[in-house]
Amino acid sequence: MIKVAVIGASGYTGVELLRLLVNHPEVELCAITSRQYAGENIATVFPSLGGIVDMVCEELDVARIGAVADVVFTALPHKSAMEVVPGFLAAGCKVVDLSADYRLRDVAVYEQWYQQHANPYLLEQAVYGLPELYREQIKGAQLVANPGCYPTSAAVALAPLLHHKLIDHRSLIIDSKSAASGAGRAAKTSSLFCEVNEGFKAYGVANHRHTPEIEQTLSEVAGEKVIVNFTPHLLPINRGILTTCYANMAGTIPLDELYALYRDFYAGCQFVRLPGAGQLPNVACVRGSNYVDVGLVTDERTGRIIAISAIDNLVKGAAGQAVQNMNLMCAVAENSGLHVVPCCP
């Protein structure tokens, strides 16, 4: 059994990790931490776990947890993660970090968008944890930087187009809509029910912190520098991200051939679903699951391709992808613990 610790178990990502890991056939939970709820049973914090996870949240002790865990998930905010990850690595643990601290390979770019990096030497060691693009590198990694939710949705939607040079990336516009849970569980005025319900707004326009992460991944796939217009929006729903990407076509390709190209590109990627022409993604159809649904439209009138993806921001956008990465790192079936049928309705 793989002994697993969840650092920061009392956030939305933390409870999603527990929900998935408790049913993982190869996993034994050995520790969960929460600074805010130390000493309390996690089922008191999240009644949804009652009768399922009977564990007490503890204060973070890197030495103690590092001595008993094989894999550590650090579900902490950026900056907080980099303070503890080196200790877990030194203890011999495999680490899947869900913060932004190890996603950007260029420390100058990280410091431009976040803050000073405490251990930039680890950026070369960290593997970007998007299995659909970096599966083989993840298998040999000790530190995996779990991707952000928006970058996941954008990269899966666009990678085949960029890899095959089917679009002019200079025309690329990425428009995303996210559920309110993307803001985390901490109390914030902007996340209050009355602030979100019946509203719909853009935020972080032209300066969202996921922008350099999106550009880094798309540039690697394209083999040249890609700069995008990325605009996120807040939806008054609990879960989900719908990302719509627009770009000028570099040539002419029939829609059925485009879908065939996507199926070939994602062959063996069991969490990417391509419903087919005439059936476009809906966040309601991936809720609670690790799937990415991708749909495509070609607009001959404007000469543009529209690629659309839907994910659950807490699962494929966070905890589910983290478990998928752990499976690859530990040489178990990639879908272990992730046999979750989307909720419908």
C-alpha cells in the first residue's frame, strides 16, 4: 500500500483528495493536516466524510509526516507550499504540489507574477503534471507540479491544434468561465452567496496569474513562443470550468478529420472524451469526475476554429489530476481511484 499524507486537508481541494483517496485500492491515508482545524476530526469539518474518513487533523510536522509517508500532497497556497516541500523531498517522499510554486520553470517569470521564490533550484527538478502531455516525465518524478485548473482546460483543448500547426497562434483568444469554488473555501466578500448568485463577471482581465502557465505549456507544444489573450469569468455555480478558445485557421481541414486528429493525439488518454460533431461540452456532464470533454467547431465564414473544453475544476483541475499524477509516479494503473462517473443531473 502507498502511504499518503494530505497537507492542507480542510480546503476544497483537500476534501476532494480525501474523497478520491479513501476509495483508492492502493492507498492508505497516514496523515492529514490543517492549521485551522488541528485536533478536530475531518468529518466534523466536512460532514460529507462522516462514516467514511475517521481521522483527526494534525498540525504540520514535516519530520514526523516525512518519516511515515510515501507520497505527500501539498494542498497549500503558493508561498506556503515552498516552505515545506524541500523537507518532504529530503525525507525521501514523492510530492505532488497543488500550489503554483513549481509550475513555472523560469524563476524570473514566477517572481514577476507571484513573489520571491525560496528554493528556485527545485524548478529544474519539478515535472509539470499534465499527464496528457508529460506522462513519461511524470513517471520518473519525485516532485510534480500539479497544473492550474484554467491551464489544464486550455492546454487539452488546444494542444493538437498547436502541435500540428493548424492555427495561427498569434490570433489565439482563450475565454474561460469558472465556478465559485475556484476561489477556495476561505471567507471572502467576492465569494459570498449574494455577491455571486445571479451574477456573471470577468476578473483578472489581462493580468490573471495563470496566464504565464498557459503560455508556457502552449509554447512547448507549439515549439515556439505563444502569447495569448486570456480572460477568466466567474460563474454562479459550485463546480466546473468551460473554456472556449478562438483562433484563425492556418489552412482548411474538414471537421471529421479534425476530430480524427484529436482522437489520434489523445489515444491512450482515458480521461479525454471527444463526444463528436454536434455535441459540445457542458460542465454538468463532467461534475465530480476526472474527465475533460472537448468539442470542436470550424467557422468557414470567419476562417476560425473554436475549441471548447469542460472540466470539474476541483477534480481534473486539481485533486483528480493530482491522484492521476501519483498513480503514474508510483507505477499503478493511471485510473486507480478515479473510476468516478460524472453526476447527472
